Amino acid sequence: CSLGHTAGRVLAHAVLGPRPALPPAELDAVPDLLAQLSWRGRVLTADSLYCQRTICQTVRAAGGDYLLPVRGNQPRLQAFVQAHFTEAQPQGVGQTAWTEEAGHGRTQDRREVTILPIAANPLAWPGLAQVYRLVRTWQAQGTLHHSIRYGITSLTPERASAAQVLALRRGHWVIENALHRQKDVLFREDASQVHQGSAPAVLSLLRDAAITLLHLTGSRDLAARTRALSQFPHQAFA
């Protein structure tokens, strides 16, 4: 499914269809998911699985943009992006932004993103305008941790600053915290015993609708609000 960063609203939902002799694959449902949305003025964020030429081309052709991480499933693209940060860059070309916070057992949790415009696109990747490097350092239980991630975006330097790129990248995890975790923990989706026919998809849609409505009405503590509404069904319908 697709989720809006700001309102926590589920925007679209696609069912994984059966494949002969193979289990359903998430990427098979992507064309249907993308086709349900109006992309003009929107930015696609996703995990590295979605870093595919066809997906980027579809979003760009529909008037949208993308900001995606690059990992080992695209080795040539990954090498191309990493090379921009190992070669000397002219002074003043890139932009940098960072945030620092604490929480969830972590302290001094710093995220720093550097973005660089590309001078050439030898891989002919659809709409590619900038590459980024996200460096994260944090303390957890007295141990220092460090990670580096790379990515691409079709947003030009004039349309997205380093701070905006960092906010978009971090905003992607709204789908994990505001939707997937709520469906599993609050509505116990993974423990559901309903597996036959279209029933699992119908129940998933109902959970998405419930969570979307809770977000749209300004609920912050979804568990508490759900418990309260379960005692007063007429308020839930209202």
C-alpha cells in the first residue's frame, strides 16, 4: 500500500496476485499501485527494492519525482553513486544538512546528508538529477554505531535542499511506524487466522481505513483511542 507522509493517510492499496509455481512478489503489484495515484507534485519514497528503472520512469512520466536508496540490488548504480563521494568535488557544489536527537534507547543520534548534482548520466537512469549520502552515528547501550547509505533523486537542487532531502528520507519511515506497526501490534494482523479467498485483503483494507480515519481525526495515541471507541461504537461510526 501507499501512505502519505504528512497526514498518515493510506492513498492506495494493491493485492498481491498469484504467480504460477511461485509465491506472490511485492514488485508485481507495483504497476497497479502506481496507476492508482496522481503523481503530479508528489515524491515517491520507498526502500531499495523499489529502486527500479521502470518504477522511476513511470513516476516521472506521470509528473512526479522519486527519492530512493540504492543498495546491492543495483550494483552499477550503487557504484556510480558512491564514486561521486570518493572523487574530489569542486568546492561549493554539494549541500549538507543534519539533525541530532535522542530516543528509543539511543543518544547522540546524528543524521547527516550530503547531496550532489550529477554532471552526466551515463547509465541513462530516468530523471536522475542528484545523488545523496546519508551518514548516521548514534550511541546505544554505551556502544557507538555508524552507518552510511546512498541514494538517488529526480529532484533538482533548485527544487530540494539538503534539509528537504533529509526530511523526505526520514519521512519514509512513517509507513512503518504509523501503519505497519499499528496493523500488527494494534490490530494483530500478523496473528490473523483468516487466509482464504479475498477475506485477508478485505480485512487489510478495513484496517487501513480505520488507521487512516484515526490519523485524520488527529488521534495521537491510536491504541487508547481504539479502546475508547470500542466502548462507544456510535462515536466510531460518527
